[in-house]
Amino acid sequence: MVVKVEEKKSVQCTLVGDAMIGKSTMIQSFMEEQHPQVYVATVFDSYAGVYELAGEKIGITIMDSAGQHDYESMRAGTYKESEVLILCYSCVERDSFDSIQDFWVPEMNHYMRKRKPVILVATQTDLRQNRKKTSDVHVSSEEGAELANQIGADSFLECTSMDLITVKQVFETVITSALRYRKKKHNLVHRIFGK
């Protein structure tokens, strides 16, 4: 069943981050309300659905971008189109964490024309407990929160696609961030122009 949603009650976001860190799986878990059984590599995908938050139906479009650094030209437009950007890293892959500051934030800043809400998300938290790797490979919650502060992220969350509650928290934060940003922008225009 297709549900029409007013444009003002619709949100668009983009997920970026290194390849194979759980971005697509997180989106599929959210959209299908279950953990997907098969992984398919992403070049670029777009998902659309309706989510009910606080009794209101809100349309959400989620753009899933390629995590390979050489696909920058494909991601360029999504930075401009999206209202909220989700920067992702795996909490069990330190290289993906380092890439946030070394690659993803500079790319995002290069293509964004104006300030937008940015959410930093640590994925694959279920693997943090399950893997027997040395602790220097894992990224702690404290390190994630510190990075979020350093890059000026609006929120920092951790999730696993194995737990739908944590996945929903990510996208609820996306929706509330977009709506709050719109309201703030509207209030500023109203104060300046009285409209």
C-alpha cells in the first residue's frame, strides 16, 4: 500500500562511510524491520518508506552511497540533496573510524553548500563483544563521542543491525534532526523578514 505524505513531512538523508561497515545492512534492517540474510555490495541505492513517529506519518528517503573512496563523483550530488548526513564507521574496524576525519568529513565539507545536521554512527556494535581482537582495533564509545565533538556532529549513536531498536534510534534521530533544523531555519527567516 502506498501512503502519500506531504512534502513538508518528508525527510531525505544520505549514509556515507567506508565499504563493508554495515551501512546497507542497517538501512535494510530499518526498511524491512528485520536483519537481511544476504549482503549485496552497493554502488548507489535509494530507499523510500513511511515511518510513524509520535503518531505522525513521515516519509523518509535514504540514500546509500558507495563506500569506496574513488566513487566521490557519484556521492557529490547526494551531499547537496540530503537534509541530514549520516557518517558511519564500524566500531571493530579502526581504519573506517580514521577515515571519518581523514576522508569523509573533508569530502562532505567540500560538497555541502550550507550547514546541515550531521549524525555520527558507529555500526556493528554486536561484533565489538563477539570478536576476540586486540582492544586497539576496536573503537570505544568514548572515542566515538570524542570524534563527534571534534567534527561538530549534531548526534552520536551506536547501533547494530541485529537490534532493530538501535537501528530505529538512528533513523528517528535523522527525522527529528531534519524537522528541528527546518523549524530553526523557518524561525530565522521569520525573524529576519517577518514572514
